[in-house]
Amino acid sequence: MLDNLQLLFSYPVLGADLIANGLMIGSIFALAAFGMALVWGVLGIINIAQGEFVMLGGFVALTAAEFGVPPLATIPIAAAGLFVIGWGLYRLVIFRIVDRDLFVSLLATFGLSIVLQQLSNEVFGADVQTLETGLGTLYLLDGQIVLPEIKLVAFGTALIVGLLLWAFLKRARLGQAIRATAQNARAARILGIDTDRVYAATFALNAALCGAAGSLVVMAWTIHPYIGLPYTVRSFLVVVVAGLGNIIAVIAAGLGLGALENLAGFILGTEYQIAFVFVAMVVILVVRNWVLRRKREYLK
Amino acid sequence: MSRVRTLLRHAGAVFACIALVWAFVSQAHAKVENDMVYLGAAISLTGKYSTNGAHTQRGYDLAIERINAEGGVIVDGKTYKLAIIYYDDESTPARGAQLAERLIQQDGVTFILGPYSSGLTRAMAPIIEKYGIPMVEANGASISLFEEGYKYLFAVLSTTEQYLQGAVALAAQTAGDGEGLRVALAMENDPFSQDVRTGVIADAEHHGMRVIIDDKLPPDLSDLAATLAKVRVLKPDLLVVSGHAKGAALAIRQIADGRVDVPMLALTHCDAAQIIEKFGEKAEYALCASQWAPGLSYSDPLFGSASDFATLFEETYGYAPPYQAAESAAAVMVFADAFERAGTFDTLAVRDALSATDLMTFYGRIDFDEAGRNIAKPMVLYQVQDGKFRVVYPAEFAEAPFRHPTPRWADR
């Protein structure tokens, strides 16, 4: 650990490189976390199958590429494909667990994640897959920071999608209906909103966001049927830190998590990278609780 | 009500007795019906090992087919055909252990072919040991399997610590003297890769090399950026990565995308990760550990040469055989040879015959040590050269000279 720190001090640009690469993967976490925050906030469901949606998005992108679609064009296709899958899953499973005990929804989505894993294993095989984009590499600071362009694409896509989502929720009719349902489903229903449709749309939108994330993962990293869990855990963590109602906070938390994780992996050693993520989560929860309590006392 | 309950209890006791007697009887005699000898195998046909499970099964099937086509095995003057009872272990050790019990207890199998992976082999080994049922396995390489003193476990493949020792030797050989060479390790934190690491470190020290990076990668590995950042500034002479197929795929992808220059890169599971098909030129110069290669000069009367086996396999299944299939076929040959030498299907006699095995196969020589490991066959190293795997080490099997150093990305 000490020699790693020493290394970081003797090559300060290394830190910049690590943070830059961390921000890139953090943007993927943010993308998956948007969806999780939506589903959690609107349907009251913590979706354990979040990472499996990311994985499926990757496989949809791969399949599209096999049919001759250029790699970058597979991003919207994966999103659209997952939108349909998400809608179907809502009609099949999820509508049964809206408004039910949290435990029931955890169990149901956990089951869903296993089914999706095994199905993709059957359909796509257990092999590690990846999609070549043919994009190059960007050198910054005299070649001391090296950024694959596909990661920049991922980063840009996550930011743009975040902004679009924000605008959609603020301005679009369905977006407003989603917010209304999240605030008070009963009142929304009384005012004529078809909450069941809103739920379905929200869940499908979540799947679409994950699908886009998955297509980026398969181009910048690798996927296989069992890669879901890290993405579920990270998006959960991001949402816990950022809260449910704030897209800018989700982006910030996602990027921050990615950068911190990468730095921690470097300094503590990669074997502690995930341990660090969980310790960070506990610390943040404790601090948040403490800050909130102080605020309450102040209000009194 | 209480009468029904008593009746049920009696019925239960009777069933238990029958099961016990049946288990005893079926255990005493090998599963031999007419002229068929049944071997048992629990294989990962579904779950995360399903690709390699299929390679394993095809290797077994091809050997059985060949042996039966050649007339079967001759035991005590009588000819027998071989057959395998398969179950799907779903890639989970707990299921593998259950199925071992099932094969032995219910199906009465007295000879078992191994599952895929060290983890599943480890789950099944105590059970075959408990019942005294010989198991010849071809896909559990972890050295720890052979430190438990098992008497009924035999492995035809080289153990894990040998996987990348060739890379260290090759680095030393190329430099003329290994003294002072700097080695970087990125090994998944699982039993397999940690065994590989132990072997590499021992050999590196033996050659006077220095280990400058020693990262343990998390099992749900999805990014190598932190390790590669270190590699970029410390510039090791040799980078060794082991993390199953996903480790190999990530390493090739991120080293190429990040333009990380290393003179020598050695990996495991390159063929499983299909690095040539998937990454093309980016995979050039990578060194890969392999148990076997179709270009090796071994041969036997059943399959002919290693390349004959490769041709037959490709004709039958439509793809070139990965080493997992070759070693699985060899495991069946070992059983057939032991039956013939034992002259009986008595489990103890077959076990003794197995431990005295000294057999030349298309896969290499097979000779078990006390612990049941095959100590007669070396690992080989491939290098990706012009879009093909070419054996470059050990020297006696080399198909092509080793290309070193890997040119810098800027010059490629």
C-alpha cells in the first residue's frame, strides 16, 4: 500500500489517469442508477435484476452487430430492445409486486435475475463477449493520460441521457405523470392518471437505460451472462448516496464512485476495491444520518 | 389417525431397509450389464461452465465411440463396450456432490469420470473417496486437490502451478539470464489463479527475477484499469495475467485500447476467451498456457497423432478441439487401459492398475505420482503469431521461434 502511494506521488499524472478512467466507468454506473432510482422512487421496488438488464443490453447490441449494424448504432437498438423486454417483464411479473412488501419485491427481482442469467446462458452461451468498435485512443498531456475513445463515448452518452431524462421528467406529459405517481399514486389515480401504465412505462424506461449502459459495456469492456451483480451493487450504492429524486446527484455520485473506486483499487490493491465500495457505503450512510439528525435538531 | 401414522412409520422403516440393502448390493458390484460397462459423470451442461462442460462431454464421447468402434475393452478374455451415464451439475459444487452420491448410490456406478473445473472436482472428491470409487478427471488442475491424500483421484492434466512457469523460463532464456528481470502479476483471487501465481513466483525467484506488481483481481472482475496504470509507469519486462476467460479477454482489450506497452504478456484461458477470433491483431504476441496442442508430436494406436485427433474432432463436432476436449478423451483412455491391465472390474484392482498407469496417448504421456497427478506431461506455451496459435515452448515441441519483444503500440 505504501509503495503504491509512493508511486502515486512520484507520478502525479498517474492519479489523473486513474481518475479519468474511473469517471468513465462511473458514467456507466450512473446510467444504470438513473433507472434504479426511477423504479425505486415510483414503484417502490428495489430491482435486483438491474445488472442483468445491463448484461442483456450488451447481448442485444452484440446480436444487432452480428446483423451488420455499426457498433455505435447498437446503443439505441439495445435501449429499444430492453424497453420491450422491460415492458413484457412488467406485464408478466412486476405488476404483481407493486405496492407489496419490500421483501416480496426483493425476492421476486432476485428470482428474475437468476432466470435472466440462465436464459442468456442458454441463448447466448457462457463465453465472455466483446464488440470491436474500431475507435481509436486519445492521448492527453503528452501521452501520459490515455483514454480509449469508446469510453469517452460512454461518458458522453451517460451525460446526454441524464439530461434528456431530466428534461423528460420535467416537461413531457408522461414524465409529469411519472412524477405525480411517485409523489402520491392514489391522488394521481383520482386525477385520471393510468398509474398501471405509468408503472409499466417507468419499468420499461429503466430497462432501456440499462440496455444503453450494457451496449456501452460490451464495447468498452466485456460481458458474459454472470456479469450483472457488480452493476446491481454499484447502482444500488449510487442511489443510496444520491437519493431518489435528483438526477444531477445520481450523475455526481456515479462518477465519484467510479473515480474513488479506481483510486482505491490502485492504492489498496485491487483485491480491496470492492471492500472499499462497501465500506464507503457504510461511512456515507452513517455521515448522512448524522447530518440529517443535526438538521432536525436545528429545526426544533 | 394414529393407525395410519404407525403404518406410515413402518412403511418408512421397510423402505429404509430396502434402500440400505440395495445400496450395499449395488456398491459391491460394478455397473456391468451384459457386455456394457457404465462409467458415471456429472458435467456442467448448464450454468457458467456450460461451454467447457460441452467440450468435456464431447471429449468423453469421442473416446468412448473410438474405443467401442475398435472392439471395446478386453477384460479377463471377455470383450466389453463402454458407456457413460451423464448428469448435469449446473456448474454448482453442491449439485456436483449430490450427483456423485446419486451415481454411486442409485445408479451403482463404480467408475467416475471427472467434472469440469477444480471447484467441482473438489466437491466430488471426498465422496468418491468415501465410497472407494476411482475417479479419473481431466479438468481439475488445482494443486490443492492433490494435497489431501486422496487415494482414488487421478488427474491426466498438469497441475495449476505449472501453467505459466514456462513463461518465466522463456523470459529468462530470452534475456540470457533472468537476474534482475521485473515481473508484474495480475491474478484473480480464486484458487486456480492463486495456484498459478504461486508457481510463477517460485520460478521467478529461482531465476533471480523481481516481482514488482502483485495484484489480486476480484472474482467479479470487470476492469483492469488500476493494474494497467501501474504497468504503464513501472514498465515490467513480463506481465502475467490469470483470471479465466474474462481475465484474458479484459487484458487483451484494455492493454490494446489503453496502448500499454509490455515486452512480454502471458495469459491463461486464451483459447476459451477466443482472443484471436474476437480481437484479431490486438491479440498478436500474447503468450498463452495450454495443456495440449494439435501440433504436438504425441501419438497412440487409438486416435493416431495429436493432429489426427484434432481432425477427427473437427469432423465430428465442427470446431477445432480445445485442450479441455483432448484431456477428457485421454481420461477415458486411461480407464480403458486400467480395466485391461487389472483384468477385472473390482474397484480396488482397477485403482491399483490406475496408479500403475504408464500410457502414451495423443495427449501426452500419462504416469501418475503418489498423489494421483500426471507428472509425465509438460504444459506448453502458445504465442499468437499472424492470427494463429503457435507453440513456442518447450523447445522440443516448438512450431515457431518465439517473437520477442512485443513491439510498442506506436510502432504497430
